[in-house]
Amino acid sequence: MTCALDVEETARALERYRRRAVGLIVAGLVTVALAGGLGAVFADSWPRGAVNLPLALGIVTLIGGAASLFGARRMRRTLGAGIWSAHPAATVGGKGHATSLVLRAPDGPETWPLAAVATRQRYEQVRPGPDGVLWWCGDPRVGGVLAPPGGGPLIWAKPLRGEHVRRRIVARAEAQGLLHRPAPRQPQGPGVPEAFDNPETSQAFDTPDVSESLVSPDSYDVYDAPEFVDGPDGPVFLPPEGLVHLAPEGPPERLDGARPVSGPTYRVLAAHAQRQAEPPGKAPRPEADVREVPWWRVRSLRRIAGVQAVLIALVFCAVVGAVALTGPSERDLPKLFFAGAVSLAGLAFSGYRMLTAGRPMVRVLTRAATSFTPVPRRYVLLYDPHGGAPVLVFFPMHGGLDDVPEGVLPLVPPGPPKHPRRGLPALPVGPAGLHGWRDHTRDGDAFVVPWIDGRPLWPAGPYQEAGGKGFPALLDRLAPPVEAHTSTSSSSKPRIT
């Protein structure tokens, strides 16, 4: 790696950011041109100032696009001149507010209090996840680029001003345990961490200090009650009726004498999921069973299909039509015309999306969820640092703690926007039944629907099998490996940069 732009995900994220900026500029220019043209054509019939609203909207959009394009060029210069480094990070501030964050140097107590220069929507995509790790490229004294593990999406961050403010922010980050977090593995390290491939250093990845070997039964019911083994990070799921043998501390012994497999194992990912788990909240709202009713009667499938967006656009069109029937004054006609055009455009766009993408997708999911003969698997529930979406990692049902993942399935957050995790499995590890395998993408990836605790969890994409392109990088992103257990001593004072 010669620079941060050499990371494929970073280059793609920067190009998306640049294209979005260019799109805003084009949209602003078109809106200003249309407003000016309509104002000139209907200057005699329309009241003065009738086009001020669309003209102001176009100017604001144009300025926002120009500022974004400038930010994209600044990011490109910074990413082209430096490399990514992984840092423990702590967010200071409430969700949904202007938020500051603090990065800690991976090799010492030095801290960098920063302010994110981004909209709320973009910052939520980069907000540190349960692991509390962010990638950084730049100079903390001037500013730089932040990204979740993996290299995208991207936001700009600048140093906080004011000594009193900086010390207060750092103190709040210390209260969250920032100085005691393990140092994450650096992006410029080898593709496979040494500790994953060396039994003598496997304890450096914060895994339980006991090793268990499993002898699975010949037959079982996937919906039987699971068994758990207590470890330092919480219970670890094992298949029902499995025979557990507790061995001395250290790397697990292999019965066949083979060398342990490389890559994150069930032991590592299950312990990581236990650390990410949150206390169970309110139960999800009950909804119709997809096996008994059509898909359009299932609330979560209506949301995936985009029915709600179409209904909202219809309501706006109805309101505009009702106002038009009341006989508005000539002064309000341009505003009513503008509102009607926007409402009709929104209805056309949402309807097109529902008919071409949403409806075919929910039909595929319905076929998968109602198929018979589920495939039993163990699951581990993790969260993607790129936006915080839930992801299920699956392992063989007849296996032990050293199994490697068989596949990964991204999920649609089942809860409402304010509580997206509501409706996820109560336990971060457990048994699941995979239904589907009937529809496939052009690349051969299958669509499956996992049933856990008697409920389906709707996937956000196809099932990604192990061995595919980018699969190891995806696992590293979901559970970033750490260098060692060492952390900054509580007696050492942080140095603020």
C-alpha cells in the first residue's frame, strides 16, 4: 500500500462522493435555469416574486454541490499523500446532534479531539460502531479523512479549537474507556493476521481463555434449546446435545493432528458478538405470518417493497389536488404548480422503484421464506461498521469452536428508524434455519431467509459464501482484529494533539 487511495473501497467511496457533488451542481443549475425561464416567459401573467422559492432552492443546491466538490478534491489530495491508520475512537455527544469524537494513537496515550464536518446522515455512516475503531488519514493538527474499518464511506474531520473544549471532550472520551481499548491491527499489515494462523499467538485476539472440543450427535432438531459454554466474554453457543470437553488453557488440541485453520473462527467471532451485544429492549410489534397471508399484508415486506413511499406521495398529490379544487388565487398558482410537479415526480419515482425493484425483491423473499426443508446452521450476529446494519455470519451446525465461517448474510434492520435493532435475535449466537436456495443472482449467489426464534429476518442482499472475492476483508471489517491485549495504563496521562 503506497497511499490510502490504493484501497479499493476508499477509491469507490471517493468517486461516489464526487459524483454526488456533481449531481447536486447539475440539479442546482437546472433548477435555476427553469425558474429563470419560467419567470421570464410568464412575467406578465405571474405575480412578481412567484419563482423566488424554486430559484432559492436551486441556488442553495448549487452552493452545496460546489462545497461538496471542493471537499472531494481536498479528500483526494489527503488520501493520495498518506496512508490509512486504525485508531480506537470514542464519540462524544448525543446521536443526531453535532458530534465531536476523539481518536487515540494506536501506540500510546496521545489523543486527537476532532469535529466531524459532515451532515447528520453522512456522519451516521461513519459513527464508530460497537468496536470503537475508525480509520484515519491526515494530520490531526490540520484535518484529515475518517472512515469506518474497510476504507469507506468518507467524511472530513478537523481539530477542535479551544484548549478548554479539547480537554473537556478528551475527559469524556476517557470516561468511556478509550485509553484501555486494545490497539486495532493496522490496515497496512498482512492480509491474514499472524495470530489467526499461529496457535502460540491466538490469545492476542481477545478470545476466551478456555478451549472446548465438541463431539456432535448424529441427529438433532435445529429448533431444540441451544447449549452454551461460559467464557470470560459470556456464553458461547454449541449445538444441542453436544458433548463438551473442557481442556486446559491455551490453543485447542486437534484430534487429527492438523494445523489450526487460518482466519477468524467461531470462537473469535462469537466472543466479538458477545462484546457487541446490547441488553434486550422492547419486543417487536407482531405482524402477519408470511406463510399464511400474501406478502402485501406483512408490514415489514411492504416497507421493503416501497409501498409506504408510494402512499406518502399519493397523499401529497391528493392534498395538492384538494387545494387546487378550492380555487386558489393567482398569486398562489405558481407555488401550487411547483408543489404539484414535485408531488407527481415523487409519485412517479417511488412507483417506478416499487414496480421494478421492490415488488420483485419481496416476491423472491416470500418464495425463500415459505420454502420447506431448512438448512440448520449456527449464527453469529455482528454489525457492519459501514452504517451499523446487522449481519449474520453462519457456521456448520455440527462443529466446534475452531470452525471458519461458511457464509455471511446482511440483514434489513427490522425495527423502526429510531430503534433499528428492535426485532433482532435476543442472543448474539444461536441456531438458525436457512430457507430458500431457489433464486440466484447472475453471479450464482442464492437468496435465503433465516428463521430465528420462530420469526423470519429479511436479508438486504444475497447469501455470500466463503471463498468469494472480498470475503476475508468483509470479516476483518465486521470484527477488526487487534494487536494485543495491552492498553494504556490508567495512571498515564493522555497527551492532547
